[in-house]
Amino acid sequence: MTTTATRTAQPATDTVVSFENVTKSYGTVRAVDGLSLALHPGETVALLGPNGAGKSTTLDLLLGLRPADSGSVRIFGSTPREAVAAGRVGAMLQSGGLMEEVTVREIVALGCALHPRPHPVDQVLSRAGIDKIAGRKVDKLSGGQEQRVRFALATVGDSDLIVLDEPTTGMDVTSRQAFWATMREQADQGRAVLFATHYLEEADAIADRVIVLSKGRVLADGTAAEIKAKAGARKISFDLTGPADTAALRALPFLSSFEQHGDTVRIQSRDADATVHALYALGLYPRNLEVAGLGLEQAFIALTEAEEAAK
């Protein structure tokens, strides 16, 4: 199919996805627990959470692969299945294998043929970086190449929402950079991009917004900077010369973590000013003292550990 897709007018809306008090259980396990959230056009949103947080179930509900037990899931005001059938959603999932005994071009061409608003096959292959392996059988690809084929299938048509589950698993650094550049282009064109990932540095660098799930509920929702600030703690590192009383260091106020490697001490504090003041009060003179905010990965760990401790 070689005709270029034309972006047709869609009903005006400022909400792409809405979850309203959605629940989903598997036996006695509540995977999604009263989940409410909304996504908007042009957003690139990272969905984070520890194993068992409900990320995969949330994506399944969003794509109409599973029904909710209660609550409402809507995409552009329609049911998920209606939105998918209309070609408004492109998805790249971890689960499910690719067809065997077909070439990369053949499987992409099939995806284009099935989409209501397809892009040209050659354009899809080039954008996904798989044009040079278009003649290769799908079952002869490396893991990273398979991921790029899945990405191609998620973007065969002019969809308004792109959903990605661990999209860069198996990709090398160059492929990851090219992938995210393409995703940014999709968002700049007004599409919403939602991706679940364990690569928190990607979420920090790419996402306009980060949603942290825990036990099927939203634990935090905001920019990466806001998530880091919500964690509250700050990093403090310094060097000491000579013997130090490790017990006294561990007893410094407001500590949430402590590490010592030789003369170097790294700690996290919920009140960095008070901790540093107490450090000097011990009669110590730290060298190379640094105080900084948490990275997204450290903030994520701090938030989820605090959630577990509160139960």
C-alpha cells in the first residue's frame, strides 16, 4: 500500500485517556485498585512502578484486552475496543510473539493493510530503522531487531495514541536514541505517547510526565522534577580522613540511607541542612562535601519504600 495517510478531523477533546475509579482483580489479588487518571494530547507519559504495581494490567485495560471489574476506561470518549478498531491507538507490547516464516516487509505490509489510516510501508520501515533488514525472516532477528519491528507495527498508521510496554528492551544505545527521537516527533505532532519502562533514566530524560503506580493506585503523578521533590530526601556525600565513629554517623538525624566505602560516605537525608549541621557538631570536618537532589531512580525507590513502610 503506497498512498500516504491523511490525518482526518477527529472530535475535539482535551482528554485522550480517562480512567475513573477502575478496579481489576485476579482472584484475591487486586491488581488495579480504584485507579483514576487522565492523559492529554501531545503528552509523553512514563508509567513506572515496582513488579506487581499493576502496570501491565493497566495497559491491558487501556487496550481493551481485559475488562475492568468496575469503573470506566475511555479513549477519546469511546470504549478501548472502539478506539482500537477505529485505528486511533497503536500499541507495542512485550507479550505475544511475531509471526514466523514471513519477512519484515511482509508483516509490516500486513499491519499497514489492516489499519484504517495507514502510512506507506517504506516510510514505516525507514522510521523504525528496519528498512535494511526488510527482506529478512522475522524469526531470524535479534532481540533488538524484533523490538524495532514491534515499534513499526505500533506506528503503521496515523494513530492518535501510542502505547509502549518496555519498548527499548534489547536495543543498543544508538537504536534507543533513534527510537526516542521518533517518539518525540510523534508527541510534537499532537499524539499522546504512554510508555511503561524499567529504564528510569529514559523516563527522566524523555517523559513530560511521570506516573508512579503502587499496588494498583497512583502513588505520584507529575514531572520528573516534581516526583524527585515529592520524595523529599537529598543526597549528601563527603570524604573523611582518619578514623570515624560509624555508629555516630549512622545516628545523624533524618537519615533514610547510609553507605560508607573507605573514607567516602554517601547518605540520604530528609532534612539535609539539619544533617550537615549535626555532622559538624560531631567535630568532623568533611572534605568534598556535596548536597544534591535525588535522581529519578532514587526518588522512585524512596517513594515506593515509604509506601511499603506505611502499611
